[in-house]
Amino acid sequence: MHDILSLPLSELREAAQGCRACDLWQNATQTVFGEGERTARLLFVGDQPGDHEDRALDGAGIDRRDAYVTNAVKHSGAAVAAA
């Protein structure tokens, strides 16, 4: 078993795409992993992150490269939201 904290983000992203640990993957239209550098000084976890977080960072004067933005769950899409 790998120490998950030592895995590169690319390997974690690949693992998330194949994850079947819960039922959300069954109706998902996409895997939402996250975006940013592992060494980012800020972490934003949201529901379908994107423009809102980017505007909040910009409004606070925080460079987007200083934040890692990710979703609360790794499987998403219209079918999952309706479930």
C-alpha cells in the first residue's frame, strides 16, 4: 500500500477516476479532482468550484497560483446532483 500523501497528484487524479468506493460514480458524468499546486498555501473546498472561488481569490488579492481548489466530492454531474 502506498503512502497516499507521497503520491503525485497525477496518480491521485487517476485513482479518483477509477474509484468505486461509493455509489456516486454510477450516475456521474465526470470526475472532479482539483486544480493547483501541492504546495499551495491555501485550500478551497467547494461544491463545483470554479468562477466563485477565482473571483473570491482575486477580490482578496490572492494569486490563484497560491491556492488549490477542489470539489467536496470527486464524482459530479447533473445525474449525481439529481440523485
